[in-house]
Amino acid sequence: MAGRLGVWTVLILAAVLAAGPAFAGPVDNALKRIYEMSDPVVENILVSMRDKNYEQAVKDFDDVMLSALPPSKLGDVAAENMKTIGVYEPGSKKHISIAFTEDGYIVVQYECTFTNESPVVVRVVYKRGDAQHKVTGLWFDSAKLRQQIK
């Protein structure tokens, strides 16, 4: 009996692997659409912060995010971070991952180059189903930033 289960497991696994490419297209297209939506938003935030144009940087924040991190406060946070990691090198972001949370958010992560550190992981969060694609969360993570917290 155990031998038969092993054969069935191998056959089922082979069938799933063979069918994999058939299922990859819709998933790949969905991920591509998310990156196409997110890439210009993130580039705007990073370049605007580099240029110290914080009004422009927050233009895609949702109301809650904007209330928590208005342009003046973003400027303070950015200035502190720039002392540690430097400024963003435009066009340097690379896709890392996209995650869908159970509570309805899309988390998009990028690996970016800053003048004093690379990589810096930039995590941007969107509310699933928001047609305006407003940013609901923004985090920067790097070895130097983590050490700064200690």
C-alpha cells in the first residue's frame, strides 16, 4: 500500500508541475500589474524625498497616512534617515516581493541603493481594492538603520 501511495504522490506531483506554467500566466500578470501601479508611486516618493520636496512625496498617501506623516514630519524623518543611509539613487530600485495580507493589504518590497548604504529595503503598503492606489504604509530597513535604533 505504501508503495502505491508513493507512486500516486509522484504522479500527482508530476501533474501539478506540468500544469504549473498554465497557472503562472494569470499570477504573473497580476503581479506585473501591481508593480506597474507601484513603481512610479515609489519612485516619486523616493526622488521627492531626495529633492526635499515633501509635498510631492506625500501626494499618494491616504488620509490616515497623511495625518500620521504630513510633509513637515516626513521631512524630519527623511533628514534623520539621510544622515545614516544617504539619499536615494534614482532608478536603482529592484523588485523583491509582493505579499497579500489576510486583512486586505498589498505589501510591495523593493531593494534600493542609497549613497551611503545598499541595499536599503523599502516597503510600501496599499489597501487591496483601493482604486486610487493610495499608500497606507511606508518603511525603510537596512543594517545601518537597525543599528541606529539600538
